[in-house]
Amino acid sequence: MARVVAKALSRDFENIEIITVNVARDVGRDGGEILRIEVVFEGTMKGQDARQVAGAARRLRPILQEEVDTDLYPLLSFVSKVDYDRGHRRSAGD
């Protein structure tokens, strides 16, 4: 599923490179199941790329339904590789 998400989102962004995608089933605030998707990227999110983030879940949902056969809502977060690595170093030191 992560590969499908990375491929679909890569088409939408010009100034960033998607490094990895982490996908996990989770439960949303309302108690319904969701897909929690963390997109780790390199580059600078600006201009058109920043605007693409707002509609990413809407564009991704039909692709997930068609290619992965899931209708769970994708809740996306975009994290720079620098911040992602910093967070993993911090948690490894705990």
C-alpha cells in the first residue's frame, strides 16, 4: 500500500522527492477506522507543492479504492526527512 501511495503522490509534487511512506491502520477521533499515512520527503515544500497538500487525501482516496480495495479515509502528514531523522534519533535515545 505504501508503494501505491508514494507513486500516486509523486505525480503531484514538483519540488520535493518522496523518500518513504509509512501506512498504518488506526482509529480516528470519531471511532471510525482510518489510514494514518506519514509521507517523508526531501526538498522544500513551497508554492504549488504546498497547495497540493490540501487536496492530497481527496485525490488519493479513489486510487486507494481502486488499487488497494480500501475505503478507509487517508489521514496524511508530511514530514521533512531532516525532522523525521531527528525524531527517530531522539526516540532511539530514550
